[in-house]
Amino acid sequence: MKTVLPMLMAIVGGVIYHLSSKSFPKALNPLIGIILAYITGIVVCFGALIVTERLSWTNSFREINLPVIGLGLGAATVEIGFILAYRAGWQLGLTSFVVNVSVTLALNHKVMNRGAKASLSVWLLD
């Protein structure tokens, strides 16, 4: 169950994420909306930290490094990209599929040449 639970959390979170991103109010500035979404995320993470943290918080703060900042930059870029893609008319399931396949291919250099053609074909079919 330890390996299944994180995947289920990611799947449920992904569904909530995409449905919410697709339903973002058009009149709302995407950057303001993302700031409010991150505040919500911070509150949820802080609550989970209080309930589950067994180690000293200072130990965790000592481990902060550049990849932590990169995660924030990547997350903000993903958020803005999805909201703008949905506002441009991209379909709910296709958008996530094209992005996730493209990211997988970019991270897996061995299959990049074979898979890039398949990903491009799916994107062009729309």
C-alpha cells in the first residue's frame, strides 16, 4: 500500500488540478489565481507538516538547495502554461496527455527520437 497511496494521491490531485485549471474564471488574472492557489497549497502543506512531522523543522530547512527553488519555478511555469492552454481552447484530456508525453520524452533521452514523432502526431491530429 505504501507504493500505491502516493500514486493515488497524484492521480486524484491531478484530476482536481486539471478540472480546476480548466474552470478558472476568464476574468481572473491567471497570476492572481495561481498566487491564491499556492496560498491554499501552503496552508494544506503546513497542516500536513504539523500532523506528520517527526523531525525538527530546522533540520529540514538546512537541506534546502537549488532543486527546491527549481521545483517552485517549474511548478509556476506549469500552472501558467496549463491555464493559458485551456484559455486558448485546448481540450481537457488532450492537453494533459500531450504535456505529460512530451515531458516523459524530454526526461527519457533513449526513447526521445521514437516517441517524439508519436507525440507530435497526436498534437497535430487535433
